[in-house]
Amino acid sequence: MIKKVINALVGAVHRKMSDVQQKDMPKTVKGKVSALLRHEKKTGGEAGAVKRLAAKLEVTPEAVYRYLKGQRKNPPKKIADRIDNEVRKVHKPRVQKNIVKQAKRSPVRVQMRAELGYTNTRSGRKTPDSKMRTIAKEMPPEYAERLWDALHDEDEEKAKEVIAEFYQNEYIREGGGNNAYTEVRMKDVDYIDVDIA
């Protein structure tokens, strides 16, 4: 089960990263190369930064200077693709860290089909067999943060517990009445889809 949940959360992070990167990435060649040079100086020092960047892009240092001055705005496609790829590499760790941090504090929309069983603590009644049920609901931040932590620790039982508690408290018990005494047991997840708000 934990692999399905991890894959769903990773997929949600990647989708969000793609959206954020499109918005945050520099739009011009000058802006992109400037960002790459700043990163090169930060990670490798000022000395030789232009030469190192030129080697990564497979161009001459003179070409890098022309891009930085805005004298060449439309490089050949192969070089433009290399520039874009390097910019994504630079942006990816920072963007991913910010998205995961945001996701742990934001509602997460969850749609899944899971094998669930129920026990009513007031009547003592429980379902003899677990059944596959579909859930489609927004998971509040207090559950989302605990779920991220459980998945980070690869604690499958804790992840199941968080999802079952979320379903129990936010989906079943909100109906009130006898439902307020219902406890949920989760055995397996058939599929899960996650979207970060």
C-alpha cells in the first residue's frame, strides 16, 4: 500500500513542480544564463565560473558573454535545450523543497479506493468482511503533515492509521448520530490520486 501512496504523492509534487517551474523560470535567454552563472559562482566560486558554465552548455566563453549581454537572444535549438535543462536542474531542488513544505501545511485533495472495515464502539457491531469503498475528500493539513512524515519514515502502519483516522473523523463521523462511535480499519488501497492545493 505504501508504494501506491508514495507514488501518488510524488506524482502530485511533480505536477505542482512543473506548474511552479513554468511560472518561476526566467523567460529570456539572458535571464536563464544569468541565473546559471549566479548558481555556478555560488557552488564553484567566482574564478572560472564563465568557463565552467560554457563547458556545461558546450559553447565558448565568448558565447556566454553574448547571452549575458543580450546580444544573442535566439541560440540554436540544441543549445537552447541545454540551457533550459540546466535551469531546471538548478531550480528543481529549491522548488521541490518549497512544494513539500507547502504541501505539509496545505489541504491535500485525496481520491482513492480502499478496503475498509468498520466497528461501532457503542453497539459493538462491526463489518465481518472489509469492503472496497471510494473516498473523494480534501485532507486537512493536520492529517497531510502526519501522512508526509509517515511516508518519509516509510512507516506503512502509520500511513494507514493516518488515512483511516482521516476517513473516520472527516468522512464518517461528520454525519453525527451513531456514526460518531464508528472506528475504521484499513487493510489495503486499490488506487489513490492526490492533488496538492
